[in-house]
Amino acid sequence: MKYDYLVVGSGLYGSIFAHEARSHGKKVLVIDKRSNIGGNVFTEVIEGIHVHRYGAHIFHTNNKKVWDYINQFAVFNRFTNAPIANYQGQLYSLPFNMYTFNKMWGVVTPEEAAKKIGEQKKIAVITEPKNLEEQAISLVGTDIYEKLIKGYTEKQWGRPCKELPSFIIKRLPVRFTFDNNYFNALYQGIPMGGYTKMVENLLDGIEVRLNTDYLVNKATLDAQADKVVYTGPIDAYFDYKYGYLEYRSLKFETELLDQPNYQGNAAVNYTDKETPWTRIIEHKWFEFGKDDNGNEVPKTVISREYSSEWKPGDEPYYPVNDEKNEKLYSVYKGLADAEDRVIFGGRLGEYKYYDMDAVITAALDVCVKELEA
């Protein structure tokens, strides 16, 4: 059988491209080396709870076009991300807001909070932030940086904050209001029935082969399609001929607990450096403690999340977008641009950290160029 498109990877980018290609009358084959569809948004059901196997995914966007598009494939609940920071047993609100400032300093007005941050910034003598530490202190002061940012960030990235670029934390929400909504996006939520069901709807009617490693069977698979949409690591495609791009990876310890409530919130970040994990996710609270039938779930599932340096064989999660890696990526991108039969897309194919709405936008943009030209 000859296909118009071979799509490598069944995550959001690949699934959207496959859906749109089929809608345009194209014959599509989707393959994935994992035993499941959905890429990193894959959710599996444990005791009626949709467990985010590859880390928490909370959909949020201000783009109505993206929201309307993805709502064709799922109904979203009203989940709002309001994580908690745990620093040595003390709990603080995230994002940083008046609840955080009150707990930290006892201040009760926005003016008092802004004054406290200004005083600490002045003592630190920061005018033009040169790294993540200076950027954080200029945003929220020394106390919040030391307790709620430093330990967590250094665990997450495996590097001292002074060695991390300032742009990593520029999007950090800081509010002088009592607003616990982390993303503050116009549209947000979790697909009811889980992300896997949403991806199944995207891939409805499309041939999918799991447990199929494209790079191991490249020649055979390439011969079956006119063009390839590749969403795997770009350096792996070229057999790492110029070296490895760097990533941060994640490990998860997931437990089913015979109790209804472990921490009372979907996400709790552990911001001290002594705690080995970065956060604990309690998956049932993404759906308000209920199963698909609206029944209260008597048990709970938690996942401890550990950040680690990526090495071959690990799952790549976060690109390390420093100068060295960006330079190496530009070399691989030059090779990719010369591949006229291959479209490189997604977080790994473009070596870029993407929120889910940005993945959808990028996939739809490519579909317009490729399918409607």
C-alpha cells in the first residue's frame, strides 16, 4: 500500500496533521515507537482516574481559533491550575500573588507587597538582570526567590540559577491581587474522558501502527509514502552526526493509594533543595475527584516527579535552549531544510518548548502550507 503521508509520532502535532491530511483526501499512516497513542499527553485509566503518565498537561490558550478547533475532539472541564508551593512544610500560593505575599511577610495591601519587593530588589542592587537569579529577585524579591524559586529551579534544570538565562523566568506570573489562576488564560481545562480519548478522536479512521520504531525501519517505511512528517528528535533523525542536543528528562514514581485524598490539590511543588522530587501530582483533582460517570473516586493516584539530565535512552522532555545547543540545532535545521520529502515538526522535531496550544497552531499552519497549496 502506498501512502501520501507517513506521520512519525502520534502526539498532538502528528495527530493533528494526520487528521487534516485525511480530511483533505490523503492516505495517511501514523506510526509510534511507544505502545500507546498520544505522545506525552497520553492518559491511562487507573481505578477510574485519568493518570497523566508523562507529566501533568493542562490545556490553556487565549487563541479562540485553537480553542474552537480542539473542541471538535473533546469537551473540556472547567479545571483551573492553582498549584501550591511546599517549602519545608510551609504552604504558599502559586502563582505569586497577595496570598503568597501575606504568608511570606504578613503584608495585607498591594502597596505594602510592592514596597517589600522594591526594598529587597534595591538591597540586591539589580538594574539589568543578567541571569535567572537576578531576574527572579527583580520580580519578587530575595525571600520568595530563596524559598520558592531557587531550589525548585535548580532541581528542574540541574544547574545553578546564576548559570541559567533570565528569559526562563520572565513569564513567571506575579500578581498584586488575590488570584490563584496560574495561567489566567481565556480558555482552559482538561478534556473530559482524558487526553487519550481526544487523540483517538483525532485519529479516527486513520491507520495507526504502534511499537514501530521509524529510525530502525526507516528505509522500508520511507518507501511506503510520498512524504514524511517527523516529530521525533531532529538530531536522532541525522544519527547524531554532529553530536547530541541536550534535554532535561523526567522520571515518575506513580502510586495507587487506598485513601480518597492525599494532598488536596492537583499539583504541589516542593521548592526546597533537600526534597529530591520537584512536585507531586494527584491526578484525580484534574477532574474534581470524579470518574467518567460523575462518581466520587474512593482511591487516589499520585506521581512524584524527578528531573534529570537527559542521556541516550531516556525520554527527552525540555530542550536546553542555551547558546551552545541553539548553535548545534541550527546545524541540524540546515540539514532538515534540505530534506524535501520530510516535514520536521513539534517539540522534538523543532527543538523548541511548546505549550499545547502552540503545538496546535504550528501544526495547523503547516497543514495550510502543505495541504492547501
